Amino acid sequence: MFTTDNVFLFIPNLIGYIRVVFGIAALYVMPSQPTIAATLYLLSGILDAFDGHAARYFNQSSQFGAMLDMLTDRCMTMALLVNLATFYPSWVFAFQLSMVTDISCHWIHIHTSLLLGKRSHKCISPSENTFLRFYYTSRTFLFTMCAGNELFYAMLYLLYFTEGPLVLGTGLFRILVIVCMPIAIFKSLLAVLQGYIAWKNLGMEKMLFRSDKELRDNFKIHDLIEAISRATTSATIVYTNGDQLLSGIAQQFKEHTPQIMPEGG
């Protein structure tokens, strides 16, 4: 079995690099060569499933690979939507809304997951939203949502140039657009749910941080009072002269204070 400690040479990441190359090539020919562009775009999407299997098989999952996959998916979809906006100007607002929702909700979800100390944005605890947990734990459902969403936009792109081969008197590309449209809409709603939960968790994390900070500050004040009390008692026993008493308190306070001061001064 192929093994390496270099995360940049992990097999799933090598597949990820190929996805990036296919994606850039698809974007380059997208305005004028629909067949080649759609083929490269869909190949990049299909490889997304293969790199996941490779990561599990070779035990080469990494934060680098997860982020590479996420950015490749988001950027490719966004670039295709930009192209679709030029093809279907009456639907520009819908495409813009789709881009904004997709980018913002995925970003805040990943950011919040990292802040909460999760290893992956796909780690949804049982106490969180049940449906979102099912979305990330059911590989079949996740694949259906992602594949249907990408297929919808890809077929919408091809439909601008041609109806495709006829099936019962209707173009294949049009049929696929109609079939995949509910999946694309549903996936956008899932992204909104994902973003809502992430913002909620982020707010709760801030509240917990403030409560924890107040608790730690209270302990520091309590420890400070005890330190002064111990220093005063000790100094009173040892010293009888007033000047020596103050000197003793200062020395005792100096010894205790560094232990209760916050890091960084």
C-alpha cells in the first residue's frame, strides 16, 4: 500500500489537483465549447467521490484535502453560475442568490466547526440538528444531493446550446434539468439550514466563552484576596516593625501574584 508522510502527496490530494486542472480547463472553454466544458466539469465532480474513497482506503484524510475539496467545489459551481448568468439574464438574481447562499453558509459552517474544535465540518453531534447529521452521515443521500445539484447546473448550461438527444419527444438535457431542479433547490435550503445552525453555534460559543471568562476572572480575584490574606498573616507573625511588615507583605504578594495573573501580562 502506498504510504507517505507528505500531505501534499497523499493520493486523495493528488486526485484533488487533477480536479483543479479539469476545472480550470472547463472554465477556459466554457463560453464556446459546451461538450468539452461539460465533460471536464462533470469529470471533476465525479473525481470528488473517488478522492473520498481514496482518503478512507489509504487512511489519508487531512484538513488540507478537505479544504481543497471544499474550495474546488465552491469555486467551480460559482464560476459556472457566473456563466449561466450571462446565458439567462432574466435569472441573474436567482443565480446570485444561489452563489451567496452557497459560499457564505459553507464558509461559516467550516469556520464555526474549527472554532468548536471539530476535526471535520462533517462531524455533527447527536445534540445538533438531526436532519443535518443525516445529510453528512448518509453517503448515499449526500452523493445524491451533490450530484443532483451539479448535474442541474451542468445540464442547464448545455441546454443553452442544445436540447440534446430526444427522449419521448423531449430533449434529454431539458428532462434532466426538470428532474434535478428540486434537488438543487433542496440543497440550497440545506445550505441555509447549515448556515443558520452555524451562526447559532457561533453565538452560543461566544456566550459560553464570556461565562467561562467571568468565572475565571472571579477565581483570580478570589485567589488574589487569599494571597494578600496569607501574605499579611505571615508577615504579621514574622515582623513586628511597621516598615518590615510592609516589606514582608510586598514580598509575599510578589511570590503569589505571578501564579494568578493571566498569560501575557
